[in-house]
Amino acid sequence: MSAEAELSSGPPDGDDQVSGHTWLDHTSEISVRLHAPSFPELLAEGARAFSELVPEHIGSADAPEWREFTLEGDDRAGTLVDWLNELVFQAEVERWVPSELSVREEPHGAGRDGIIHVRARGRTLERPFVLVKAATLHGAELRSTPRGLEAEVTLDI
């Protein structure tokens, strides 16, 4: 069975299991706590949180083409960190941030996490976004809650 999540700019539809994120203060780093009902939705929330960091004054234009990403890792916390680092690369080198995406998890079997497929459309930035150097595994946590999953990741700035 696969799970899917979509990133959109609209408010949740009154569902009591909604995704969200909270920024946490840290010296020379910032941390984000993400929560969502499923792992694909947690990855979408990570993209939403990262895109929120890009200031409006950089300027951007809609990029109509879709981009495809495939993520595969030994554990979900590592996969989340890898995804955030891909977004760091896209913003700095490709001058692109996602604004709309769908995330699908393909089960892998044999006790391993599934392969994640991301299809995204976004915005092309007028100049590179370089605030975030990298997402780190240091202190990265992913845990189950009664409402889904919660993760905390630190970003070096």
C-alpha cells in the first residue's frame, strides 16, 4: 500500500490530523519540529517549512515544469535529512524551491523503509538562497505520536 501527500498553500480542511511545523531557536543553527499524519506528509511538511525560510525580497517566478526526486534511505530520520539537504541544494545551486508537490511511498519490504517518490513544481528564484548550509543528522529525531509522526531536525545556518 502506498501513502501520498500533497503540498498546497491553502489552509487545512478542518481535519483534526493536520500537518504543521514550529521553528525552534538555537545558537548558529535553527531547528524545526515537523508533525504530520504519515511519513509522506511529513516530507511534504518539511518542504513547506523550508520554502517558508526563503524571503520574499529574493523574488521569484513560477516554474511550470515538474521535477522528479527519488529518496531511499536506511531510516526515516536519515531520509528526511537527505530530503531537506536536496532542498538546500535546489535553492542554492538550481535557484528553485517547491510550492506544490506530491509524495508517494513505495514499500520496500524485508524490514527496510520504502522508496520515496516526489513530484514537485515550484518557483525559480532571482538569486540563490544561501541561508541554510545543511540539514544535520545530529539530534535528528523521528517518533510516533497518537496523531501520526513528529520529527525534529537542525539546520546549520
